[in-house]
Amino acid sequence: AQTVTQSQPEMSVQEAETVTLSCTYDTSENNYYLFWYKQPPSRQMILVIRQEAYKQQNATENRFSVNFQKAAKSFSLKISDSQLGDTAMYFCAFMKPENTGNQFYFGTGTSLTVIP
Amino acid sequence: DAGVIQSPRHEVTEMGQEVTLRCKPISGHDYLFWYRQTMMRGLELLIYFNNNVPIDDSGMPEDRFSAKMPNASFSTLKIQPSEPRDSAVYFCASSFRRGRLDTQYFGPGTRLTVL
């Protein structure tokens, strides 16, 4: 079975600074996808960034980037130039493609607070 | 598209009552997922459907929980009887299998409080 671990329940960062959220996972699969989701106080889940396991290059989306270490099974999220709107819960997710559908596995989340 | 629609957004009920949560997936999506989110356990997959057929309900916590998808545009998650430990945010998500890059789109969630 796949597991996703986020060891930081809460984090804070000063506005305009950089913060890194940690995520590790355990799997015996070779083909899979990793995601970071953001959940602001409105509670809607928003996809932040996606990484295909077969790609060595780390994904980036504007101020968001990942450090994907496949051998170490680590998938951390770096937020640069933090903004107040980044305050939210962040979930790391692992997806295994299957013929019958895609199975998602989520971590327990990290609550990020951006301090003005 | 309006995205995944869930109703109600908030539900407060008393222990023992029946609760029904509703979801309208994005048109054209053939997968629908129900999740439960709590602080202790994070986001848990309860059940998912493919073309209105339940594929995996191993995440449903117990027989008090049931889910149906009578057609491609509507699904319900029912709890009967409800208990205080069912209090959580319930998310519905849908996706369309397009190659291997499909992603689930989440609804806004229903916050359930069972007193």
C-alpha cells in the first residue's frame, strides 16, 4: 500500500520569504504522479503543482517549485516570495494510474501561515 | 463549466438522524470520488465510481455509510444513522481519464457537524 507522510503539521513564514514544505511517500510502484494541493479557508482544494515520476526535471509553477528526489521518495514544495494569500492547508498527494481508475493517497496536510 | 457542485455547504444535525450529501460532477467526467477530511486522518478516499458504477468502496468506514450514483450528473453520500464522530468535511471530486495526465477536480466540500 502507498503512504504519504507530511511531518510538519504547522509552519509559518514571513511575507516575501521562502518556505519549504516536506513530503515523503512509500511505494513499490515505478510509474506514478505526485501533487501538491492547496486548501484555503474556503475549503476548496486547488491543484498547485504536479510532477510525473518519470520526469527528472523538477516541476515549477510561477512561485511554486518542487524538489523531487525519486530514490529518496521525497517531494518537497518550495514557495518563493510568500504572499498572504498563500496561507492555507497544503496536501501532498500520490497518484497511481490503474486501468480501473486513478487512486489518490493524501498526506495529513501542513497548515501554512504567512505572517505580514 | 461551474466545476464540481456540492450541497449543502454546511449541515448540522443531531446524532441518529439521516444525512444526505449531494454532488454534481463536471459534465463529461466519468470518474467521481467521495472523500472525508478530518484533522486527525487528513483526506481519506471513501468510494469512487466509474461511469456511475461503484469501483472501490473499501474506504467506506462502516455500513452506516452508503453512496449512489443514479446517473452521470448526480451522486449522493448518505449516513444513517449519523454519529458525532462523522463530523468532518466531505469532498466530492470528478475526473476524466485522458491519457495519464488526468487530475481530480474537487468541489467546495460539505462541512458536517453531528451533535
